[in-house]
Amino acid sequence: MLWNPFLWRTARRIEAAYRQQRREETSPDLPWSAWQRLSEAVRFGSQADRRGWPHARDEQWRQADGEFELLVSDLRALRQNLQLRRRAKLPQLADVYAELVAAHDEFDGVAVDDFEIYVTTEPITLEGVYLGPFEIRLNLARLDEQEPYRIVAVEPHPAQSSSETTHPHVHSEKLCLGDGKAPVAAALAEGRIFDLFQLLRQILLTYGAGSAYVPLEAWHGTPCGECDDTVDEDDVYLCRGCDTSLCGDCARVCDCGASHCHDCATSCYGCEETTCSRCLSACELCESEFCQHCLEEGLCHACQEAAADEERLAAQRAAEEAEDAADEQFVAAESESEIYAVRLGEVAVSSRSRHHRNRPLRNLGRRRSVAR
């Protein structure tokens, strides 16, 4: 390649940035954020285990495993960075220019945008999923940081479940390096710009399901937390109890619209339909929990029938007692009539005898009525 004044000026900017960074070099950042994410995943997993939510527990433990691997990777990169600082030398201008020439030839050009120097990869397709080309942008003003670069999708084809995930290993323009952290840190510390761009591109061309922000098999949807089927974003149900994503077949939906997974779902004691806890009320008599359709004036159907039977029996007993009282009054009146007739020397043949003759028939009728 012929002499390129643009690349020479760019090499001078890079060399000056490294000199400035070395003068202002501070202690490296410790991976506190990775440690915090791991701690949160472990804490949430323990809470889900105590509450008896197996799906949420398994999800949190899976996330904890991933965060643990990232933390270990961050610690290894930190150790490598400290070792590089002890022996790293400032890159020479001629070497930086040679790196830029190699990058220019490999990536069909090197561009500069303010403080960022970047190259563009070819369109990337992983396991049949088209992701498009990416820009690898190195920020010269952030060379003192652990990751002074970002990955920008030129033609974004993000995961359906996360618009910020444009690549299985890229979220919010940050690349998950995995085992590539150490070589990337070494190339960055030594000013090997071409090697840096090459390493980052190679990571973009590689897919690791275990460290993916969103697996490729779920790129165009969200996996159901119970049956693992992929669900379109518009058709996903979220469990109100544990936030598990569910498909329409696995979601238990209450009349109020709340969705629950199998472990978080509750049901009405009467109709056994899925109901959220806030839509259940206790029967005032048996204290079992029912939905609003199975309660009337605070009572379930069984307790309503039992109360109605009690009222009916009480009414029958009251009617019998009233009739018995009437009979007693009638007998007393007849007795007084007979005594008066005897005193007058008359023979009293009254309706009392007829009344007593008909009383067994009336009692028989009452017993049949009560039996009914």
C-alpha cells in the first residue's frame, strides 16, 4: 500500500492518546458490578427457593452460574492487565501506522469519528440468524478504561425479546468477551490496533450458547418457562408471582386478566377455576376461599343451601308450636263450655268431639309436610 497521510495522522493521534493515558494512568477498576450481579442472582435464587418457586429458582441459579463465569473472567482479565502494566511499553508511531495499514486492508478501510477510530465487519450470520454488519469503535479518550470500545450494529436485527441485544454477545453496545478478555486486553495495552480489531471481530463471528444474552433459538421470540416453546413477543404472558414468561397454553389466566404459572396459580374452592389471590374471598361460614361467582352475600352455595334448610325447619317448628297452642286454647274453651252446660242441667254436645276426631288427621298431614 502506498503512503497514506490519513492513516499517518491517525497513527499520531493514537500514539499521543497512549502517551496521555500512561501519564494519567490510575488503578484498574475492580469488577464490583460483576460481583453485585452475582450476589443479586444468588439472593433472588435463595428467595425463590424458600418460597417454593422452582422455575424462578432454576432461572436465578442459571443466571448465577453465568455471572460467576463472567466474574472469574473479569478477575483473570484484571490480573492480566496488572501484569501487562508492569511490562507494557508505549507503542511506537511506526508500529501504530503499520497496524492501521493492516486494518485498512483487512476491513476495507479505517474511519475516524471525533475521538473514535472504527472498522466495519462483513455481514454476520450465526446458525441461520442474520445479524448484519457491525462497527468496532475504539474511543481514544477512554484508553484508561478496561473496555474503551463499543460494538454498533449497522443494520440492527435485535432479539425480539430485547431491542438492546443486537448480537447474542452484544447488549447495549457492550461485547461479552468470554475467554477473549485476556488477549483483547493485551492487544489494547500494547497498542496492537489491528490485532484488537481482529480479536473483536472473531468474537462476533463465534457463538457460545452458555454466555449469550439471548440464545439464537429464542432470537425471534421468548422461550416459555414451562414448556420451553418459543413465543412471539406479543403473545407472551408474564406470571404475576415470579415474572416467568409463558405461552398461551401454559398461562393460567384469572378473570381480572392476571396470569400465573403452574406453581403460582391458585383456584376457587367451588368451581376450581384459576383465580388470583386478590380475587378470592372467604365464605363467612366455612371460611373456604371462593371466586366472586361462587359467593352470594358472603356465602358459598353449599352454605346458602344449609342456611335455607335451617330457616325452613325453623319455620315449620314455629308453625307446629303455633298450632299446638291454638289446640290448647280450643280445648280449654270447650272445657269451660261443658262445665257451664252441666251447671245448667244440659247435655253439652259441642264441636269438641268433632275437633278431637279430626285432630289425628291433621297431625298426620303435618308429619307428611315435615317429611317433605
